[in-house]
Amino acid sequence: MSYVNEHQLTERGNAMLDKLGYIATGLGLTSIAASIAAWYTEKTEDEIENAHAERTGIFIGLWPQTFFALAIILFKLKEMGHEKDAERIIKRMETKINEFSKKKA
């Protein structure tokens, strides 16, 4: 692993929390569209199929709240100065990647 100073790790931690927060937000928005699409595209004349389409749409419609809550948590962690935790996660990931690379080589 290359030498990285503490300031760079803090910046990487902040960037990681931001990126994950935006990804979670995007997944929440995508889930809303997927829920509507699943419901709309599965509708047919058959009553049983319509019930299935509604259940599928409702099931997918439960996901956005989870993704939005996760995004809020990640943005709050950054706001509260928990980038050190993100730094620790980055270091662990780099260690695991290096171990995996050595096993493959």
C-alpha cells in the first residue's frame, strides 16, 4: 500500500461518505421508477396477474425509504465529522484487496 498522509485519508473519507450518500439517493429514486414500471408493465386483463403486478409494485415500493434513510445517515455522519470511520473502512478495504491480490498472484 502506498503512503497516504492523514489529510488525504480525511478527504477520501469525506468523498466516500458523499459518494455513498449520493448512490443511496439515486437508488431510492430509481426504486420509485422501478416500482411504477413493474406495476404498469405487468398489468393485463387477467385479475390474478393484476394482483401480482400490484404486489410486485408494492414490494419494490418499499425500497426507497430504506435507501433514503441510508443516504440521510451517511450525510449526517459526514456532517458530524465521522470521516475517521470512513478512513478506517478504506484502510480495511485496501488491506483486503491487497490480500486478495497476493492470493491470486
